[in-house]
Amino acid sequence: MMVVLIACGCFYDCAIYFTTIVLHELSHAEVGIRLGYTLDKFMLMPYGAALKGEFEGISVKDEILIALAGPLFNCALAIVCTALWWLVPSLYAFTDRLVAANIFTALFNMLPVFPLDGGRITLAAMSRSMPRQKAYRRVRIFGFILAPLLSCLFVALIIFDKTVNMSFAVMSAFIFVSTLFPDKNSTYRRVYGMAYMSERMKRGLKMVTVMVPSSLTLIQLDRMLNTNYYTSFVVVDDNMKRLGEISEMELEAMLKSHSALIKVGDIIKSP
């Protein structure tokens, strides 16, 4: 995407947005580090980026603070630049695009669509009053609504204004793909679920034991997890003989060290 923009003579705009996105993510990183979390990977995406790291035990409050950090920094930078125009009017010619880029980045990232910051904040807020899986399904609905709306706006501009705005087309595609194909192996949802349960443990947390055949895969067990209770899996063979037991925490460790498609019977050790 950057190569195409540069080839079209948009090098300056490309550099502005690249800088804006990097500063946006570094703001997330700074708040995350100050709250005690480890961040070790930076991934660029269309109209944004993503930070990966160790968020084990993250609380709802901390996740909201980290998610807000990026958009708030963009807004603060835009306000500072705008204020400088009053003191040094000549700066307008050099910073007007920077202000626009920061405002756009903040607004776009605050859309209630996962994995954007707004989607993470919405998911966190909704998880306070309903099960995590139910909240996640509702957040995905926002994505399925917003993506076609942006596509319609893209088409409407072509028909009525004779303008081809590729930003709306790319944003629509990005939101649609992110919503339709969520990362099933993402530790974000599982770690967030553990944090949600940690908060509920203060009032007592129900524990459920589920018997499963050894032919099931790790990802199938993962999909059985529910943040309303702590799950422990008793693994049995075809003759209902007990092979072992996998706690929710042990499943987390297995998903990090093994393929999500491996059968539990292939990795569990007989007692």
C-alpha cells in the first residue's frame, strides 16, 4: 500500500501517516509498560498497527487505558499543533496534514469494531455486564454493519460526486475481513477471559469439570471455555478410560507450545 501511494506521488502523506501510526502505537506501548505489561511485537496494518505482548492477567480497567492511549495521544498532538498556529501562523503550511492525519487516525481507531481501539474498549465495557463470548459476538455485529456502510459511501461518491475515494474502499475491506475472519488462535481473547474470571473470583467463581474424548483438538477445547466459570477437562479414550486431566491454565500453555489442531490424546500423558 505504501509503495502504491509513493508511486502516485503521495510520499509526504505516506510519511505523515506512517509517523502518526507509529506514534499512536508507541503511546499504547508506553501506557502498557507503565502498567507492568511486556510488549514485544509491532505489526503494521492498513490504517493502523497492532502491538503484541504478554498481557497475562490484564484487567478490564488496564485494557481500556491502554486502548485509549493511542487515540488520546493523536488528539493531544492535533490540539498542540493547532494551538501553535496561533503563535506561529507559518507552521500551518507544514503541520496541517499532520493534524488531519492525527484526527483521522483517532476517529477511525475509535470505531466500535474489533480489533480497533474502539472495539477493544466496547468489548471491555460490555464484558462487565455479560459473558465475554456474548459481548464479542455483539461487537462483531458492529463490523458487519459498518463495512457495507463504508462500501455504500464509496459507491455514492463515485456516482454523485465523480470522486474515487480509495480510503473508504480499503477501510471497508479491512473491517469486513477483520470481522469475518477473527484470529481464532489470538491470545487476546483468552487472556482477557482469564482477567475477567480473576475479577469474578473475588466474589467466588464456579468450577466446571467436562469429560471429553481424546480425539478432540486443542482449539475445540478452547472453544468450550466460558468466562462465567473455570473449566477443567477430563480426557478419556474410546473405552471411557481416563487418560488425564487438563485445566484451563494448562490448556493455555498447550496452545502456546503446540499446534491448535493437535489432538489432546497425542500430547496428554497417562497418569
